[in-house]
Amino acid sequence: MDFRPTEEQALLRRTVREFAETEIRPHVREWDQTQHFPAELMPKLAALGLLGIQFPERYGGAAMSALDYCICIEELARVDPAIALSVAAHNGLCASHIALFGTEAQKTKFLTPLARGEKVGAWGLTESTSGSDAAGMRTQATRDGHDDNVWVLNGSKTFTTHGRVGDVFVIMAVTDRAAGTKGISAFIVEKGTPGISPGKKEDKLGMRASDTSEVLLENCRVPGDQLLGEAGQGFVNTMQVLDAGRIGIAALAVGLAQGAYEAELRYAKERTSFGKTISTFQAIQWKLADAAVRIEGARWLTYRAAYLKGQGARTTLESSMAKLYASEIAVKVADDCVQIHGGYGFVKDYPAEKFFRDVKLTTIGEGTSEIQRLVIARQLLSRS
């Protein structure tokens, strides 16, 4: 099994890194402070193929591999995890769900403008009363009493990336309450459809340049041809989307950890104490060594999951392993980054405090660490 990056992928890494350094880094602090979603960055991301990374060229995508996707997300997260999160949610959730389970007509109509970067995608699963317990959702879709070819959606979604700025939404809703998880379906809803509106914008700890908001659905009428996948298969399909999406979050965590590591390494080589640079102290050296080893381990777990996905394998176990380990080591690296910076790690003049705030979401979004451990255990037990 060889999933080492190729020369072309090394070039891709350099290209995305240069883009992130040039187009994103100068604005990181401003966007974070103002919670500004940088819509002006979207055309530039699209021109680089980063809003349609893995989708076929016939739908406007860049036709890159799963490993290419990881490299792109990793390099964006190294500079600003919030931008990487938006790109991952757009690609790995909304657009991916349509690409995997949409009809040809749906892909042509909805996936194409998403992959081209002409529209921003959002994906609505979580609700105020159903997070990890996604099957407990309350949002409901019923047939219109006067037209069986129309669904009427009522409910709300919380913590939706691009909830206020999205153009195309994939919304999960209950279509048969008695059927449990087999009674959940997915729907494509366009911005501007009567009955769908943005709710509260969340004031977040980190990832503040990535829009996170409520989505409200009140008698939202959706044509029958915008049912995504088969009725009753929404939950099953959602789990498949998350298998792939977790690889993206693992890559984001790796990139964030890499950015934090580089910041702490740079500071340790510049900061002097007791007449020496602090990089000469064993306590600091051990933190740097541990960080480098953990990041490399997380990177290869992530690349392995991406490689297997690219081979068409089911990656439930591998995706959860990569997401769990990468997110938890990223928390440790970000924590050490603040510690090595000392008092300067607690102020916004240095990048350490932002990495520290941003990183926590990686252990929560797209399945908490607790859920990952549950998934891993179940996979191991079923395979044994």
C-alpha cells in the first residue's frame, strides 16, 4: 500500500500554500475579530479548483483525488483553520452529498454551480435537541395535501456552516416518524425558497470567519424532484457522507497542528531567556519533538484513510481513527504552542491563541471524540 504524495501532489501543496500565505494570512486577524465570512475570497478559491476539489470536470470540478483533497485542506488550515472549515463543509458535506446520491439532473443543476464556486453549499443535520443523536431530529417533511409531488418542511437546524451565506442547502428531515432512522430523508433546498430563512448567527469561541448559523424552515415547499436519494435513506446516506467528511476534518486538524507547531518552533528559536534561546532548553525541545512525531502520525493516518477512499473502500473505521487521533493531537500541539509562547501566547499579537481557540472544534464537529471512539469500537467488534 503506497499512499505517499507524488511530485504533482508536492506541487499542489506548494501552490495552495502560496495561495494561503498571499491571499489569506494578511487578513486572518481581521476576519477573526469581525467574524467576517470572506465572500470576496470565494472566486479566488474557485479559480484554484478548491470549491470543487474531488468532483468530475463535467460538473465543473477539479477531478482531484481524496489525497489531493487532504493536502488542500491541510495547507489552508495551516494558515487559517476557519477558511479550511468552510472549504471542507462546502466540498465534503453539501456538494459531496449531492455528488454521491443525486440524480443526473440534480448534479447538473446543483452540483455544477457548487463545484465551480458560483454558489456556496450548506448542510443541515444538527438540531438543538439532536447533535450526536442525529436520529432524534424533529425537523419534519410531509407531503402537501393538495400536491403529492411537493414536500413541506418544518423545523430548524443549528450549527449549520454557511447557514446565513449558503445558496444551496442539503436538509435532513423526518418523513416517517414510526420508521426511526429509516424514516429520515434528505432534500435540496435553494436560497430564496419561501419558508427557508437564516436564524441566529453563532458568536463562537473559534473558527470565527466561518459562518455558523441557525436555519429556519416554516412551511417550506420543496418540489419532489429535490428529494436527494431515496426516501427513508437520508440517515444511511448521511453516515456515508460523514465517513468521507471526517477525513477532511482530520486533514484540517493536521494542518492546524502544523501551523501551531511552526509558530512554536519559530518562537522558540527567537525567544531568549537566561541568556539563551529557549529552544536550547530540554523542556522545550521535548515539546517540539513530541509535536513533530504526533503530527506525522496523524498525517499518515489521514492519508491512509484518503488512499483507501480513493480505492473505493468503505472507510468508516479508518476515517474515525484519523479524525479522532488528528483532532486530539492538534489540541495538544495548540496547547503547547501557547505554553511555549508564555504570556505572549495569551495575546492576539501572536498566532498561538487563535490556534488554541480554533482547535477545539475539531474534537466536536462531524462527530465528537466520544462518538468516534464508539464508532471505532463497534467496527473493531463487528470485524472480530
